[in-house]
Amino acid sequence: MDGHTSQPRMNWTFLTNHARVLAAIARDPGIRLRDIAAHCELTERAVQAIVTDLENSDYLAHTRTGRRNSYRINPDHRLRHPADGHLSVADLLALMASTKDRPDP
């Protein structure tokens, strides 16, 4: 050992902002962008860009009812990364939901 201690890198997370936004919409398809932003600790502008990304890639669609949007997730759409391409959006959301429902060890 050279006496240097390796410091853990703290600038990474397990979930992307896109996954967080998608999960928030899955929980409440009528959620407002400002509420997604607050829940995900993002700016409204960042959430709008993410929703646009998800819509442009066919993971998500919306319909306008009055002044509100209602979102519909495409559960059969496959994840983008080649290592995860065998998984669908529904698989990802089920995994995320199943950890929330488990009791603490």
C-alpha cells in the first residue's frame, strides 16, 4: 500500500433521472411537472426535457384534458441499453415498486 486511502466517489446514483421521472408518472399518471420536479429533486425545466425525451422515444405519451396532462406509459417498450434490452419498462417499474413494498430488514 502506498498510504493513500481511496475515497468513495459520491457523484453517482443507481437510478437515472429518466427512471425517477418515469416511476413518478407510473405512480400518478395525472401528476403535474412541478410535483414530479419536487419529488425527484429536479427543476421543472429538467423534468420537461426528460418527459420530452421519453415521449420522443415512445416510452410515454400524454393527452391533454383541460389544463392538465394525463400520461400513458408504454409498458412493453424495451430498455435502451444493450445489456438491459431484454427488459421492458414494465419490468423496470415492477422492480422499482417491489423494493418499496418490502419490509426493512
